[in-house]
Amino acid sequence: MAEFKTGVPAEALARAQALVLALVKDSADAGRDHDLAVRRLLSRIVDYFGVQAGFVSEIFNGIATVETVAGEAGEIAAGATVPIAGAPCEQSMQSDRPVVLMRPDDEAVLARLPVDGLATYIGARLLAGGRVHGTVCLVSPEMRAGGCSAVELGVFETAVALIGQHVALRRADERYDLAMRGSNAGFWYLDVRRGEVTLSPRFLEIMGLDVAMTSISLDSFLSYVHPDDEAAVQAAIVRHFSEPVPFDVEHRMNRPDGRSVWVHAHGDSLRGADGRPVRLAGSAHDITDRRAAEEMAAAHAEALKASNAELERFAYVASHDLQEPLRKVRAFGDLLHRDYSDRLDARGHKLLDTMIDGAGRMQKLIQDLLSYSRSAHVAMSRQALDMEKLVLDVASDFELALAETGGTICWDLPGRLVADPVLMRQLLANLIGNAVKYRDPKRPQRIELSLVNDEAGNAVLSVRDNGIGFPPEHATRIFEVFTRLHSRGDYPGTGVGLALCQRIVERHGGHIWAEGRPGEGAAFHVHLPATEQ
């Protein structure tokens, strides 16, 4: 009978085979405890080679950091750092095969090891996930008789490869754990065929369940869904099973402690040959605080809306009811002035003039308040406006005032504007009237209007003047109701005009802002979004 001869003693070959099997078993038995697997594998080859110690090191920027130690390593412990320049680890990093060094031939290189008095070094480059991680090395104070056989180096390479797998898996687990902690999300996995849901510790924590549970039945999981949200969750499940779209739903979970938490569940699935999901995985974020904030904001907005509506109704009714008595006060004041002025002394004339002036100002204020109130409710009819015609119409209202001061209005209106014509006329009348009122008596008045469209079709209408201007810090304040920067004696008005302009612009979905400097004039800009007629 023929014999197969390897050139290696049968006993040595059997020992090597037994070790390889033990290495594979150690790797499998350790499961997801990758640090334990690396320690066991390293200890196995330290014993197999009969050396003093073994090291697994990560190498970065020329520095080796010891991660795992087996055997008698002396003062070298996990976490120690060693430069590799000129040391055996540098040779191992540069070689595709294990490096074996022995005294006296390699004495100069061995002397660079951090352990004194060593006579043997066996090392190999460690790959993890296809990338160079560092080295695995064995060291001994004694020279190995006959060096290392090819079989022994094959065993060493097998151990290094298994260590590399566990290092790669450990790094992947570290990245995964870090990502989970960083996202503060819970993760879930559903096996549709088994009807079993696996939950991450963070998801169990969100649900207020024991973090040791790890998995529960699908029916048990669904029993925690808030009754009011069961229909939404079921609809999301049905949609995901019937269409190739991600599973996505926000719903409440009832915790065992009686509290409810809002979660945003999102995931996708692996589908079978029939196109139906067989396994689903995804994340769940605790959005309880966000939903509470949204509900509070919505409640405040609704309350504010109701309050504003009530205030506007009150302002409209009150202003309307005040009109008639004020008209009587002013009418009788005028009659008194006409029929009895010759019987009044100087003080009487002053009192009468003050009464008539006060009634007139009050009547103007009420009219402005009515305009301000109506502007929020008047029906809008958006249409493309003939801006040239509209500006001419508004300018005619100020023809006499401009003639008296020698002022001019000029415009350049190539742009297109879609808006409500009534409200836009009111806007222009207020902005031009504001410019006319706050003219600088030291120079001829000039008011310029421009209209342009940007690339998106949005319109920007600007009204500039060379009047008295205003301090830049008041650019926002001047749009508040009843805000005046000057005394009534210097400039008449009620402080409602610019507030009305702002409301009109906002009703069109735009915004208005002002620029000005004392003595340098002012500019008002209106940005209105593109709107199809």
C-alpha cells in the first residue's frame, strides 16, 4: 500500500491539525465576544510555539499600541505604545508572509523590541476587514531549534487570519454601538415568518421594558400601541406589504408604567420571491418632546388666532360705533365756530379749536383702525397689475402736495406683479404718502419707485425718497401699530399706515422691510412671492 509523505513527522502534523481545529472552535465559541476570541486565539499559539509572550498591536503613524497580551509579557501591558521604526514590527508590516528573526543573525533588530533578552521573534501583518490594522507577534528568550517549519507558520497564519476577523467584527460593533448611542434611536428587527420582533436596548428603554427581553412576539409588541394609533400603524403595515415603499409612521406606545411615548418608526424590508416582506428592520426615535412642543405651539397659535379675531371684531365694532358721536361733536363744533365765534374771547376760541382738532384726529384714527381691521378680512382677487396705471392713479392723489413743494415722483417698472389691486393701491398710497410727509425742506423732494423680478419670478417693489430718513435701529419698530418717531405737532398721522402696509404684504405671502439714515432718506422694499394669475 502506498504512503503519502509530507516530509513532516506525523506527530507534528497531527498536533498542527489539532490546533487548527481548536483555533476554529475557539473562534466560533466566543460568539460576539470578540475580545475573548482574540485572547483565546493568541494564548493558543503562544502555547503551541512554546514562547514567552504574544502581542496583538494596532499600528498608526509609526506607533504600535498593544491591544491584547498573552503569556509572560513583563512590563508590557495592553495600552503600551512603542515606536516601530527599525523594529521587527516594521518588517512584519512590510511583508506578505510571517517574519521569523533569531539571534545572533538578527540581533540588532531584536534589540529594538521592548522586551529585553529576546532570541526569537515571529510576527505577521494583521489585516482587519481588508485593511492593515497592525501586527501579531510571538517573542521568546530562547532560540527555537530548527527555527519554524512551514507547517508551524501555516498554523500561525491561520491564527492571525482568525484574529483579524474578530478585530474587524469588533471594530464594526464599536461603530454600530457608537452610531446607536449618537443617534439616540432604538432599533428593531421583525421576522415576518416567525412573527417575532427583536428590539435593541434603547428601544426597550423607550418602551419602559426590561432591557434583557431582547425579543417579543409581534402580537405582544402591537399590544403596546396606543389604541388611538392602531389604525395608523396597521395602515402603514398594509401599505408597506402591498407597495415597495419604506415603512414610516409616527405613533404612541403605552408603557407599563402608564405613560405614553411618541415614536417615529422607519424601516425597510427584504422581500421574498413573491414580493412580500419576509424580514424588516428599522429605527424608532423618541419624539415625545417634539410632539408636545408641536401641540403646545398649535394650541398657542389657535388661541392667538382666536384672540386676534376677537380683537379685530372689537376694533371694527368699536370704531364703527364711535364714528357717529364723533361726527356730531365735530359738526356741532363747526356750527358753534360759525354762529358764535364773534361772541367768544381768545380762550374760548382756543378751547373750541382744540375740541374740533381733537375730534378730527380721533375721526382719522378711527378710519385708519377700520382700514387696518378690514385689511385682514377683505376678499382678495389676485391679478396681473398694470403698475404704470396704478402708480399714475396713486400719484394723482399727491399732485397738489408735490406741486406745493416742487417734488417729483419717478418710476422704473419693468417687472411683473400679481396681487390684489385694491390692497396694492392702498399699499402704494401709504408708502408714497409716507415719503411725501417726511420730506426734507432743505432740498427738492424726489420719490423713486422700482419693480424687478428675480430668477424665480418673485417681485421686489421699492419706494425710495430723499427725505429726513430715520435711525437704522428703528427699521423694525416703525411697522408697529401706533408707533411714531416724531411728535404730532411736527408731522401729523396716527401711526397705523406702515402697520397696514405690513399686513397687506403678509396677506400676499411676502415681507416688507425698511432702510434709512437720518438726513439721507429712506427706502421701503416689498418682496412678494411669484404667483400665477
